[in-house]
Amino acid sequence: MLDIHQLRIFLAVWQEKGFSGASRAVYLTQPTVSGHIKALEEALNTKLFDRTGKEVLPTKAGEALYPYAKQILHLVAEAEEAMSAFVKGESGRLRIGGSNIPGQYLLPDLIGRFKTSRKDVNIVLRISDTAGIIDMVASGEIELGIAGACLERPELIFEPCMDDQMVLIVPKGHRLDGLSEIDLNDVLYEPFIVREKGSGSRLAAERALTSAGWPCFDRLNIVAEIGSTEAVRQAIKAGLGLAIISRQAVEEEIRTGIFHAASLKGVDLRRRFYLLWRKDRTLSPLALAFIDLIKSIRADR
């Protein structure tokens, strides 16, 4: 096996054309330098330098080794620089994921802030439903996830990181348009659009209704189960029905009057997003820095 320290001394002898100059360059005694060169020659089973009087000249074997020694030490230096930048959180690749709401409406802004001082960092963002994000973190496909619900997964750590306000969305011109608070009895027979099973939004709505004394969605007139928040928005615009959805996803439509947002009487539609990662894996410096960013933003709110 080649010894990096011996290769460094080999290059010093080559560049200084002698052992005394090399000893000064590497801050070792001349006998120590000679000993390292001898050990390297023995390891390679060939002579690397000819000692002719005061001159030290490379042999053909030394000439053959020289470009490789330079390349090896150059790669070692690059590796040390790369690892230093990685440990400081200045370079590398971070794989993260978010369920629909955080993935589409929160993480892009967070990634932009994170990249401001980390130009050499590459971010891979995956978006899925809550169940999908949890599975990706559990399998190691992504390092960090932000999901809309906390599920029983003993191999994962779930930590509350952000709050979200869900609202009942009513299209413009609907008979309930303009009401700030709506009784659930008034919407029982209205056509209702819900997210698919596995969605954090659906799970949060079900839990909220259950806590308010309603048996999940069983009494709602569900006309469609849809696989993305964007598709739910378009379905509401098309007049397919009402929906319980994150206010962040429809802020523009609420502002322009296309949708009306109302609360449900006696139902707490607030929910939390959870940051999650594997319990048995050491988080990278980039992941730790991203978590710190989220915590600092939460503390400012």
C-alpha cells in the first residue's frame, strides 16, 4: 500500500533535488527523510532515486511514479477541502421532501433562503402525499421530510416545525358565500371534495371533525377524492363542490374573491406540519443547517 506521507516526501526530494532541501521543506531531519524514501522503495520493490555525489536524480521508476504521486496528493487535497466544506455545510447535496402543502408553498422559499449563503449546495426536492414522504424518509430516499401529519413509525423522529390553518372553501356565488362561520349541518348535503387517503390534509380534517364530535367524513356528501391540492383547487373552480383545504394553497383566490374562506363552527381546523428524519441515521451538516433555518424562522413568528 502506498503511504501518503511517504509520497509527500518523495515529491519534496524530487522538487528540491536532494535530501537536505527536502528535509527543510517537510520539517524533518535528513535521516528521517532518507528513511521514508527507503521504506517507499522497499514497498514498491524498486529504487526511486540515484545518489550520485551531491546530486539526487530520479530513476526511471521514480519518473514513472512522479505523475501519479502528484495526482494522488492533489486528490487528497481536494478531498480534504471538500470534506471541510461539507462539514461546515457549505457544499454537498441535500435530499428533502414535502407533502403537498409544505412541498409546494413552503419549501421553495426555505430552499431559496438556504441557498443564499450556500451557492455550492445542491438541493433535491421531492413532493408527495404525507404517507409517501414518510415512506421516502424511512427508506433513505430523502434525508429530511416535512409532512402534514405525525404517524406511528418507530424508526422515525417527528418534530413539530410549522403551523397551518385549514379553512372551508366555498366558490363565489354559492349560497354560503360571505358567511364567516358555517355550521357543519349546513354543509352535510353539499357536494364535498376531499384529498385521497394518505394525505395529511385529509387526515387533519378527519381528526378535526372527530374531535368536534363528527364521525370523520362519513356524513359528508363526498363526490370526489383527488390526489393533489392543485387538482382540488381546480375542482372547486369548476363548481364540483366545497373543500377543506390549507388557506396557503388558495390565498390568491380568496384575495381576488374567486373563493370564500370560512371556519366551521365548533371545529378547530388548525394543524401542524412535522419535520421528520430517521432515528438511527446521523444527519449531515447540511440537514442540521436546514433544521436550524426552520427553527429560526419559527422562533421569529
